[in-house]
Amino acid sequence: MKKILLISLIALAIIFNPKVSSSQAFQNGDNVLGVGIGFGSSLSYFSAGSVSPAISLQYEHGNWAVGGPGVISLGGYLGYQKSSYDYTYPYYFNSYNTYYSYSESLTYWVIGIRSAYHYNGLNTKDWDLYGGLMLSYDIASFSYSSNNQNFDNNYRGSYGSGLGISLYLGARYFVSDKFALFAEVGYGISDFNLGVALKL
């Protein structure tokens, strides 16, 4: 009876002592895949027309357990968004039988390498708080077409590709052992992202 009581007390101490518990939302060796939809962006878009949703795909692996306590992850990022504008106008203002039209589109791809520090001091399997750095290459693709050969589009060639570096902060809430909801703030295909994540 004393042995059973002693074993029960030790078990309770392990369960309720946060320093002993190893239950964490993100641990060394974990793999997480996420899909997000973004809002707001520092990338250039047309002032009129339509803009597609900003979609991002991200993956990360828990590489190093470090003090703090926490885990440092390394992974990749892919973002996409497209804006377009179409316009039609009459060839002569006093005649509506002939029309000129033009169409232009701007597509952005963001390809990045990310590394984040995941804070495990909360000792919970539900919340994953993290912040990190991303090195990216932003690819801008502009296209234009018109049936008016005399129309000179001044925006042609003004959108360029290039390297980018940014900071970001995020939080995941695991509704189950494998499935989470997340929110991120920081530069990517958009400034603010909401999405879902799956622990592989």
C-alpha cells in the first residue's frame, strides 16, 4: 500500500511539475506544413481592378533545441498574388462602333528561407509562439496587351524582382495533436496572415 501511494505521488508530481513535463507544441524534430491567406501588403498593385487572395505555403523543421527554453526551426516559404486591370473605351467619342481595350496584370511570387525561435516556456501542447527571420527573392512579372498600337504604357518595366529580408512574429493554436490554426505578422506575400497548419 505504501509503494502504491509513493508511486502515485511521484506520478502526480511529474504530471503537475512544469519543469519535468516535456509536453510542448513544437519540439526538436517536429515538421509542420502550413497554408495561409494574407491581408495587406507592401508589394505594388494597381490602384483599380481586381486582386487575387494572397496565398502562402510554409514548411519548417525543428532543428535545434536551445536554452530559453526553445527550439530553432529552419524551413521554406512560397507566396503568390496577382492583380489585374482591364479597360475598354471608344475609338472616337462621337462614335461607339469601334473600341480600344487594354489589359495588364502583375504577378508576385515570393520564395524564401525562414528560421524561427519557438518559445517553449509556456509548457503547453496547445500554443506555439515564435518569431524569426526570412531571406526571400521576390519575383515580379508584368504583362500588358492592347489593340491600340499607339498606346504607350508608362508602367511597363517599373516592377522589378529582387532580394528581401524581414522579421515576423506568429502564434499557432493546436486544436488537436496534429492540426493547428495560426496567425502571423510580418513581411511576406502579405503583412498579416491567417491559416491552418498540420504537424507531419
